[in-house]
Amino acid sequence: MIGRIFEIREFTLHDGPGVRTTVFFKGCPLRCAWCHNPEGQSAEIETMVRKGGEKVVCGRDISATELADELATNADIMNESGGGVTFSGGEPLAQAQFLLEVIPLLKARGIRLAIETSGYAPASEYRAVVSQLDFVYQDVKLLDAEAFKRWTGGDLSVVQENISWLRKSGVPYSFRVPLIPGVNDDATSRGAFAAFAAGSKIEYLPYNTAAGSKYPMLGRVYSLEGI
């Protein structure tokens, strides 16, 4: 099976324990207004035009075996540090069937696996993938269905169902909340997030002030410009 990615970043330190390699999958069903990886939203291969006119192709197709071989290049370093591979995006679960082919190839090499996910995926695919992983970074963007729809374009109940299963799954996880000025960074929202975590680990991610810089390179307008 062929998958589509847009970046492989080696020696990352903030995408899970130890030294890791993070692979960014192309395509996401949500359209978060603050997304700082807009090149990961569309499943299509795109061209980014940087300042000065340099063109960069965003996206490449790769087989499960090819990806596993590439990710295993630094397996010894990752394993010695307690690290591994983290699937990110985009939304990696948008390519769940491809992940289900890649995962056993990496596990056969003894590589620990983590995922960064919005949780916006069919329950059957979420469970099939997550149940095979060593750690999950589960996004919690908003807790109000109307606000979630407004700012991401999605149905909050999809995420809620998957989180409910995750809590009972036995798979280690941490909630991650991207704090967006004027959207979810007030004291009331933080209190609600803490209550939602109910004792589970929760991390608050600061707003990325450079989030909008890539949009003009893709011929798009960043809706939160000026924040």
C-alpha cells in the first residue's frame, strides 16, 4: 500500500520520550484556524513558493516497506535513548490503513511508536491503530461542540468517543491543548481543560506566532493574522 507524507524530521526531542524520528503524514479532515502545518491539510501534493521564488514540493508517495526502512535508519540511537518514531501530520489517522501496514514493520525492528492525533477519525480505525502504539499525544482543542465546529470544521462527538475509549484502553497517553489567544486561552477554558483531564497528564502548548507564515507560500490567507 502507498502512503503520502510531507516530511521526516530526525532527532526530534519534543514528540515523545527520548530521541525520535517524526514522520508527518499528508492530509487532515479538520481545518483548524490556527494550524501551523497548512501543507499537511490537503491530501494532494502541493508546491510551496518561498520568498525569493524557491519552489518546494510538499508531499511524496512512499510504500510501507520503504517508509519503515527509512525510519529505521537511526533505530539504534532511538532505542538506546528510549525514543522511537512518532506519527504526526496533518492527521496520521487519515491514512489509518497505511499505518496498519507500517506499524508491524517497525515493531519487528523493536522501535517504540507514538502518535500525535486530533482523534478525528472513525472509531474502528482509531482503536485499530492506537491499540498497537506505545504512547498517544491526544489533542484537546475545544470542549464546546459549537466552538469546535466553528474553529475546526469538525464534529466534537467523534473526538469525544475516541477519547472515552482511550481512557479505558490501557495505552499510555497525554492530552495536549494548543492555547489560541481569544479562542481557548482564558482562565475559564483552562479550568475546563484541567477538569476534563480528570487527573490524566495534560500539556498546554503556547500559540505559535509563526503559524501563519506558510499560508501565503501556498496561496492561502491565514484567518488569524494579527494574533
